[in-house]
Amino acid sequence: MEIARDTTMEAWKAALNKIKEHGKSILDTEGRISNELLNLSITINSPDEDFTKPIEIMRGFKSWSYPEQEELEDVFFKKEASSSYYYTYGARIFNYTSSKDQIEEYIIPLLAKQPNSRRAIVVLYQPVIDSKLEVKENPCLISIFFRIIDQKLTVSAMLRSNDIFVGWPANIYQLCLLQKYVAERLGIECGSITTISHSAHTFKEYDEEIEVVLMKR
Amino acid sequence: MHLIEQKILNKFKKEPLREISTTEIVREAHPEDYSRILLSIDNEQKDRRTANQAKRKKGQLHRKVLYHLNNLVSNGVLKVSSIKGKGEKYFALTIDEGELVVEKHHRQIVITKPSISTNLIEEYEAKGIVHKYDPENWVNKLNCILLESTNHSGINKFYDLVYNCFSEVNDCLGLNNFEHMIQGNTPENMAENLRRMDIDTRDHDRFVSIIINARNINDDEKMSKFIRDFVKIKPKNIPVVFKADSKDLKSHDKLFRMIGEEFLKEEIRLNFHNRKVHEAPIIFGKAGPYSLSDEEWQDYEENIRGKTIGLAMASTSIAIDMHRLMQEDRSSKEFRELLMRTAKTLLKVSANQRKKSNDYFKRLNELNKPYTKKFFAHTKNHIRFWNFNLKDPQQENLLELFESSREEIKRFCSTERIIYNSCGIPTNFDIVFSSIFTRFNNSLSQREYVKTIVRDFKDYHGDEMAYFIATKERLAKIFDGGDRCRFSRKDTGSTGAIMREIIFLMNSFELPLITYDFREVKGEIKLTNFLPSFSE
């Protein structure tokens, strides 16, 4: 199932609508009722225009505290994994298995040398650590693929499990910052961002808030 | 700028939120000299002269560093934030938040102190309703750590770890399975280390709970010797908690009679942790008790024990003075609103702590590598309640209010964990309710609740006592972060009778921790009078 829109807000609302209309109601392992679609692809053609908007909206709700932008950036860009987190995306991207900075040592030099390469992939999932029955928390973001099309850097991210209402705004914010960073290092412009969510879902308990978002212009 | 001042300021630059002791600053300024001095002092028994010289040198270093510290205080950069133990000064930055530029003789040091917004609870703090525990260190130190004795064989090395952990907590440590140390070391060595621990806990103003797992006692003689030495030393800040069930007590009947007798004689509190009701250890601090859920404890026993030095039990505590709150506004809506504000504050603090945890808990990270995450897997934030009186008709629904509020707070924590997790920030943020001790701070309201007096053993079956115990049983379930039921005794009888009562209480009631307090023993010793109370 595919969605393609020009702005982040349009894409977010379209995805929430799609799940609302076509999602299958499922009881998850923690007893929460979710609406779920498999393999939902969401493309934002010009994310730069409004990529912070969804997290601003999420921060505006009084029923919960949404993470601060600073923390969202920290966990995505810091290579040192803090002892307080089970894992961080930053450590997986910039210090994979404590030995490889996938952006500095691979993506940037590769695309600088071979702009047409199809090999520019960052992997976050570590089967040796994550594929264990007793592991309670493992990353939702599995891989990030960079590709230069028409002199613009596009990003495609694969997510195994993706709460489109709560988590997707943060994912887009973080991916957009990473895209900007890599594009700047390569001296090119940013292109589209696509997320492919194996399990794209929303939870029933947020139905009211989802309606509020869908009503926004 | 003098080199020592630079070193001091760099220490504060690294840890701008901390209150730092003179000793720690001296160690930072003169690391090599200080470790040589410590080695020589530890050598005391072999060479008294060298040890005395080392002590003199230590004094000189302290004076030298204090001179520079005082300079920084006069210049308005630092302030004396507290004086603890035997008069040791603790220093903190004068600024509350923002940037501090210290410039002297062409050298500039810029220190940034981040703001930790607590504006959600500020108005309640101003009214004395809400109190942070140890505000100077409430972000950069843990409240409580459990250390596992069975990871070590020698008490000397284990005690080094205990000592090192004093600077990592602002309240207390729990020494789990301490019987392993008692039975594996000589009584003389144990007594010597207990003496050191007594002095150090007083100096550092920390508590250490010795947890003796009665099921593992296999050398009653060594245990008796340790107890006799303990009673002789009578450490001020070191409570002993016996983890047992009635069978354990019966199988070491003679030993526990002796313990009862010795503790009674010296008016030391007897703490029995009823393992039949609750498995996770209960640790006593100044702020109150600390514990975990039994599921979390099972995770520790099965997946963590032996891999880490123990467990980080608690990071932050906030107290709510119920008496003052009730005077202000008795509505349950106000109470729920305050709790939610407190929970959101703890969430913010927790985010700040996470962000800087590699700086704040550097030593703990090193000590637990490569299992640091496991060490922090079950760290809790505590909301503690002070001075509520269930006998007050206007507070009669308080238990129900506590119960429903606890559910709300649990839901809040779970929602936040899910939200953070969905955003790629996997955390274990959790809040528990627990009781409080008067040592939490000096600003709590005066105790208002009335103690329940029992004059005879048969009063256990009286209505008042039955109500008291049933209430404590319910509270123990609500206060999943730790609670205890204390019986202050005016008159006592034979220790055999005391043990029979404890066994009766353990078998009959769902009380996780029973404390017998003999400090109010006066006159003839008769087993007739108990003074149970709801809080400390």
C-alpha cells in the first residue's frame, strides 16, 4: 500500500486515514487494541517544508509528555550509547558493533565517489543481539537506504513496527536531520523521504487525538 | 589562574549540577599524592609512623585545596552548599542555571549549568507540600544501590566497593546476602570493616542496610559473633534486615533468640523482611524504604546477578506532605492534579538524567561493563507520602484515593514508555509509591497521626489492632516502592516470646517488613505493650 504526498503533514494525515479506513483491528502482545496495515509505504516529496510540524502537534497534546527535540536528536546522532537506554539509533548508525561509523566511513565516501551507487545502506538491526527471545526491546528502525536521484539525496527507511501516530513524527524528524547532514556533506540537495513500515499501526486509545490531527488543515 | 583552581573548575565544568565534597576535590586536584596517602593510611597496622605521616600529609593537602576553594567562594564562583559528617564542606556552583565565565590572568573557563525545569511543582514546593529529596544532587546521584555480596569472597575488597559507591548515591546502599561475607571471613576482619563502615557512613552521611538472608545461614557461631560485635559497635547508620520466613526463624531458633536479646538490650531495631510476602530486598535510607517488585527481582536473580555489582534501585524521590495538602485543599481532584504534575516532573528529570548519565554515572558504568544496561534496568522514581491520618474522618477515603491514583500513575508511566519507545528512546521510566522516614528533610510538617497502642498480646485480635494491620497490609500493596510496619515497644517480655510474636505476625499477615523498635523501652521489661504507627 503506497502513499505519496508533497508535505510531511499531508503524508501523515493520509497515512492515519488509510489505517483508520483499511486497518485490521488486532490485539497486541501487551493487550492493546491496534489498527494495523502491513507494508505501508509513505513518501514525502518535500519533507524539508514542514518536517517539524508533526512533533510540534504531538507536543501540544496535554494527555502526555512527548520527548524533547533535543533528546530525539541525541539518541539519533550520539555515537556513545548512554547507559540508561536499552539501545540507541545513534550508536547503531555511528558506532555499529562498537567498530563502524556507517555514515562517515561508508555512506559519505561511497556516494562522493560513486553518486549512482545502490549500495548506500545503513543497517541498525543486529541479529546477534536483537534476535533473542528474552530481549524485551529491539529497534523498530531496521535500515536506511540512501540514493541520489536527479542530483538529490533520497532516503528510504525500513521499520519493522511503526506506530504511525506516536512514533512516525519522531522518525521523520530524525531521518530528515540525517538526510540534511549527509546531503550537506555531499554538497547536494535533499530529495524525498520514504518510510516502509512492515507493521504500520495506530492504537485505539489515541483515536480521539488522531481525529484532532485529521481535522487540522 | 592557579593550576589547582583550574582543576577545581574543570571538575565543576564536567559535573555542573553536583555538590562536591572537599575530599573529592582534593582527590581530583592531587590524584597521585592522594592515592599514595590512602595506601599509607591503610597500612596503619604494619607501620604506625608512616600512617601518621600520611594523615598529616592528607591534612596539608586538604588545607591547600581549601585555600583555593575559599578563593573561589570569595569570588562568587562557588558556594558552600552543605556541611556533612564531621564537618566536611561540600561545594556547588553559585549559578542556578546558564553560563558562568571565570577569567583570571588570561585564562578563561566557561561552565554551563543546564536548567532542570521543575515549574510544575514549584508552587507546591513554596507551600512546603512537595519536597525533593536532596535537591542539590537529585539528578546527578542515585538514591539507592543494591550491592551483591556473593560476587566477592573477601570483605576488604567488597568494602572498597561499598566505600566507592558512597559518592554515587545520595541516600543509601543495600548489601544483599551479607551472610555470605560473615560466614566467609574471620570475625575479627568483619568487625574491623564494620567499624570502618560505621565511621564512613557517619562521615558521608549515608545509610547502609545489611541484608542477611536467613535461609543461607550455615554457620550460627560466626553469625552470633558478628551480631555481638555489631551490638558492641552499634552503628548509627547501618540497619540490619533479616530476610526470612517463619521456617527459617524456627530452624535457627537459638540464634534468633540471641539476636533478639542483644538487640533488645542495646535498643537496636529488629527488622524482619517476610520473604513469604515479598521476595525483593527492602533497603532503608534516610528518605524511606526502597524495594522492587517480585517480577523485577526474579529478573535480577535469573539474568543479572553475578554480571553486575548489583542493581541501581532508585534514582529520584519526591515527598508529598499530605497534612499540608489536606489543609490547603481536601479535594481528590487537587491530589490527582498534584500527582500528575509530580509524575511529569519526574519524567523531565529522568530525561535529564538519561542525557547526562554517561557523565553522572561514569564510575558505575565502568564497574558494570559490559552489563551497564542491566544494572540500570529496574531503577525507580519514588513518590513518598508523609503525615496522613486514616483515622481522620476527612481522610477516610484516602486508601481508595491512593489505590486509584497509583493506577493512574502506572498508566502514565506505561504510556510514556510506549511513546518514548515508539520514538526510538527505549527507557524503563517508572514511578512507585512508598512511605517516608522523618530523616527525609527537616521541613516536613509535624506528625499529626495518632499511634495505635496495644497493651496485651490478645490485642492483636482486638478491633483496633485488626484495623491497623489490615490497613498496613493494604498500604504495603499500594506502596510497591517499599513500606514497613513498625511496632514501637514500651514493655517487652522474654526474647522467646518476641520470636513467637514475630512468627505469628509473619504467618498471619501480609506484611512485607516488620520492625520491632525497642528504643522506647522503659522501666521493667514486660511483654505487654506495643505502639504501632503508620509512619516514622
